[in-house]
Amino acid sequence: PRSFILRVTVCMDLPMSLLEVNSFWLTVLCRCLKREKAMPSMMAILLQDYIWRCRQNGHVARYIGALVADFHRHLVKGGIYLYPPTHKNPAGKLRLMLECNALALIAAQAGGTASNGQQTILTVLPHTIHQRVPLYIGSTNMVQCLLAS
């Protein structure tokens, strides 16, 4: 059996009332991608090529500025969230155990995937509690396409 994510809206004024219950998946075809601007040169070249190909296919970049809000947008509308290593944070900025694992589990339940560029986030063994990693998360086809480039 496949898993999925439920979105539930509850009206607090009426006891035991649900306004909507929707199940959804990270979509295969999407129009959104998010990227961080400051990247190391080698990664920047690969990501710039990937982003250029996405834009050629009609995808647009959206950036809200908050990890959970950006991820939620991609969860609902589909797409990919890119947070590669930077010059300032060569190991990545997002914390594996506190941020990446939780979102990777949600993405996996929604039919998506998350990677650090070398392996899936959920298979990375932490060395420290605040270990930082790059994050590429979203619809499986977009993450695989990025990693293949």
C-alpha cells in the first residue's frame, strides 16, 4: 500500500466539523523550483544548467524565504527545493536531524524524495546532532533529473 499525506482544515467554531480533507502527492509535472543564490562554482555550474533546463520547460523559480513555507508550496503545487552548499557553508546549511530528516519523511510519504546530492537524506547517518547537509527535495523525477546532471 502506498502512503500519502492528508491536509485537513478544521473549523474551530463548530465542534467536530471538517471543512476539507484532501490527500495529495508531490506532482510529477510541476512549475516551481527554489534555489539559494550563493553557491560554490562547481555546484553552481551544474545547478545553473539544471535551472536553465527547468526554465526552458516552463518552470518558474519561487522563493518565500522560510524553509517550511517553501517546502509546503512545493508539497502542494509540486516542484523541487534546492539548498546546495555555499562558500560560507561548504557542508550545507540545513541541519540533518532537526530539519532535513523531518521534511524528507514527509516528502517520501507524499511520493517525493530528498537527497544531499550523494544519497537520500533518510539514509544519511548523522555524525553530530547539528550536522549540516545540502538539501534537494521535491518530486522524485525532478530530484533524480538534478542528480543525473
